[in-house]
Amino acid sequence: MAPCRFGAWDVSATGVRGLAGVEASWAERRVVRFAVLGDLHYVHREAEGAPVSAREYYALSRDVILPLLRQVRAQAPDFIVHTGDIVEGHLGSEAEAEAEIGAVIELLQEIAPTFFARGNHDASGAAGRVYARLIPRHHGRLLGRAMADGTYCFTFRAGPAEFIVTNTFCAGREAEQRAWLEEALSRPAAPRRFVVGHGPLFPVGRPFFTHLPFCRGAAELIHRYGADAYFCGHTHNQLVTLHEPLQPGEGTPILQCKGSLVGTFDAGRTVSLARARRLVGRGEAIRYFWGLLEDGWPGWFLVTASAEEVVLEGYYWSSPETWTRGVLRWQRPGAVDVLELPQWPGTRAFQPEDLGQVKRAWLRLCGYKVKAEPPKEVLLNGQPIGALPGLGAFAPRPWLSVPEWALGLLRIRNEVLVRNPAGESFCLGGGQLILELRNGERVLSLPDPRLWSTDEGFSDRDHVNLVFCRDEWVGPMVLAFEGEA
Ligand SMILES: [Fe+2]
């Protein structure tokens, strides 16, 4: 294949430059090998007065994204598929947003031709307006066909594989985009077909965290018409799962591959998702291959596809040079063999004598729309241990530190209640106790699988394990150190 490289990327380009199009250069290929990256949240320079999130993402861009992009380059993929949120999108001026988006396009293009699905951070403010111009023009240049500004859904062909790129965060345009997706899926299929979007079809491990009004219908279509995999991001957890149709036997299982290039090299924050969350869904049968809770090791996929088979490798980085890998292979969509599983940092099994060795403990609770005021008292085994911090986006980060005096309250089986004094609408879940022992080891309780909602208006009403709670006290969440994981 003739290499398709751009030099300096001209972000002021106004349209198709008459390139022959990369599809033609791949037409005779029997095998293609591509990288799938997601959620760069790229911030290209440190700015005075930038929000905390932008400063954190600048540090991640420097310390994680750039070293890992060098690793992507070392694999020499034929092309890159990006699942959205290329930038953090915090900048107020279009000129600045254009410089930032231009910088990240150039970074990726220097590795290989790159195709983008639109993320929610690419969709609003100055970044949204710039993305709407630059990215369709970029795709137009790559593919040698005109693409109007604001075009986010498109297809392309690379040898034996067809890619259907959707726009999952499409509030108000769901029906139109579903019709587009059905039209794309109902065309005669290439030997391999991959669907790409930002939001998960199945927000496993991070409930509600997608755009369900589109994604539910999209999942039904993909079950019906079949695809080799659905690639997405958004939740920042690393996860590969296979989902049977809700009605067994009606359609093809969907292999959902969620990845995130933002993450940390910190083994202490790297927890198997199955160990930290119950893998809740709508009740469909889920086959779990591997996953990591948000904020753990960053990762990306390398996929080798031919008419005969697909091999998917997920690389998860414990440093800029060291990785662990999961490998799947299939001939038919849904009939997936595991060739290799990634090796995560272990958590030691609990022993009853650990309760006498606890140096520190945290309660992890995740939530939506939980305001810090008025205070929401937390009871551990009947005793108040503090109040909830404000919780949003079901992020796993804010842990409530268990006061030293309360360490003696810990039992093998613990109950947690949260007070909702003003009858506010919120959702809580992902409860877990984390113990740090005197020898430095960490022990995790089993996660409570339930999601507690104080409002029936939450969008995912048929989520399995959703519990409506209209009482003053939410819970009790049961966090036990023994039993079935
Ligand atoms: Fe993101």
C-alpha cells in the first residue's frame, strides 16, 4: 500500500483536495490492520486559568497520550479509527479550538489515516463548531469525496472490511440517524463489518452513561443485521463484552469493545471492572471477556481483519513501555474464541483477621445529580460517618474516607444508608468498601449490584437491578467481604 501521509495539516482547508481516496489504495487488500483509539481528551497546551479538568487532561496528554501514540506508531497500523472526544473541548475561542483540533488531527495523521466518530466533547461550544467544519472536510480529503460540514455519519471500506461510523449523541435527531444506520446496515455486507460510535450501546459498568434514546434502537438494528464488533468509548473504562439479543436467538450477538486512551499508569487505581461493579444491563446475557474500572491503565485496540477471520488485541499500558494484552479471534460474528486474557493487578482475597489490620478505609459510591447541599448523611452499620460529596456522571473517583474512629465498625457484612433529607432526585450505586491494611495491601468488598434511584424519571427505567426508593433513607447497600463476586 502506498503510504498515505499528510505533512503539516492545513486546518484552513476548505474542501476536497482531489486525493484519490484511501479506499482505492486498500481495494486489493485481503487483510487490513487498524488501531482503535478513543477518548484522547487532548489538551495541547497548558493555559493559565484553565478549568481543573483541562489542566488534568493537559498532564495526561503529555504523560500518557503522547507516549502511547508513539506505541501506536510502532505498530504501523494501516489506519486509525477514533471513537470520539478527541479534545477536552474547554476552549472558548474558535481560533484556539481550531489550533487544538488541528494539532490532534496532525498527531494522528502522522501515524496513519484517521477516521473520527463524534464524541460529546467534540459536539458543543467552540470545539463543536470547529469540529463540524474540520472533521468532515478531513474525511472528505481522505476519502476523495465531498462531505458537507456537519456530516458525522459516514461509511468507508478498507479491503475486506466496511466501517459504519455513527453519531450517538444526536439529541433530537435520533429517528433520522437510526434510519441512516438501518440504511447502511441493510446494504449488502462486506465480508467484515464494524460499527463505530462514541456512546456505548450497552453502558455496562457505568449505568446511564450513554445516549440511550439512540443507542437502544441502534443495538436492535445491529443485532438484526449483524456486525463483527461495535467500537465505542465515552465511559473511560476498558471493557470487552458480548451481548446476546434480548430475545435469545433473534439476531446476532454484539461484541462491544469499549476503550479509552485516557487513564493512568497507577496500578493502585487499576481494578478489574468485574471486581468493582456488577455488570448490569437490561437483562440480556452478557459474556464478559475483560474490563477495567475508569482511571486505571489506558488502552487501545489493534484489529487484524480478513474475510477468513478477525483478531482483536486490546493493549493496556502499565507504563509508557509495558503492557498486558487480551486477544480474541472469530470467524463468525459472535462466535468468539479467547486466545489471551490481560493480567490485571491482583487484589488479595479477604481473610476475617484483616478486620483487625485496617489502617484506612474508603467507601466508594457513584452517583448522578447528587448535590453536596443539603448534606446527605451516610451511615455505616447504623453509625454516621460523614456526608456524601457532590457526585456526578457515575465517576468512581470521589471516595468517602471512613474516619479512623469508625474503622472498628467494619464487619464482614456491612450496610450503608444515605439520607435524602429534602427528597431530592438522584441516583446512587457502585457501592464498594476499600480497605488498606497495615502491610499496605488493599482488600475490596464485593460491589453491591443495585442502583438506587429516588426518581422514576431516570432514563434507564428497565435497567436490571434498578431500585426506586422514595424513603428518607436510600439503601441499605450491602457491602460484604465474602460471598459470590
Ligand atoms: Fe470522554
